[in-house]
Amino acid sequence: MPNGAAILVVDRNSRNQELLERFLVREGYQVCQAADLNEFAMALERDGDLKLALVDIAGFDSAVWNYCEQLRDRGIPFLVISPRQAAALQEESIAHGARGLLTKPLAVRELLCLIRSLIEEGT
């Protein structure tokens, strides 16, 4: 069972943020949200308890990778979420430190297993 680990959800779509937050809270996690790069930067500044980040790159320009690299440098594992699956996107995600790429729509069981695994890995 989760111990209330904090997860950062980065997504420009408020509905997607809401759905992910509801799901994660129901599973016992705390959620911090960022809807743009400024909020992403602020979340990184106060990262204290972040155990994981879910970064939906849809709608962001290439600057999002700079923030992803900051997650990596701080030892915060993250998963990239994308509306499409492409080998180049997978390679770029991994090159910037992602632990994996998930394609929408998300498979809830797969997401939950990955979250648990990555958080346990970091403890």
C-alpha cells in the first residue's frame, strides 16, 4: 500500500490532470500538479517530497525536456505520457532521463504497477 508518496502530474489538459489526481489520491498518493512550464519549475523548486513525476508532453515545446532533465538530476524518476507512440519519441524520452513512455489512453493497471515499482525503487 502506498505511504502517501508525492507524485507530480504535469499536464496542460485540466481534465486529464483531474482524472489522474482522482485516481492517484484514491490509491493513497499525494498529488502536486503543474499545467505549464512555470508551474513545473515551481514544483521542482519545492520538490522536497516528490517521489515520481508523470509528464504528459502534449502541447509543450522542447523546453519541457530541460525540466525533465532537472527531475533526472534530482533523482526523481519520471514517466513520459504521449498521445502517440513513436520510436523517436521513446528514444528522446529516455535520453532526457525518463524511465518509460506511456501512450494514451493509459492502461490503469500498467500505470499503477509502474508507479509502485518506481517509488519502491527509490526508497
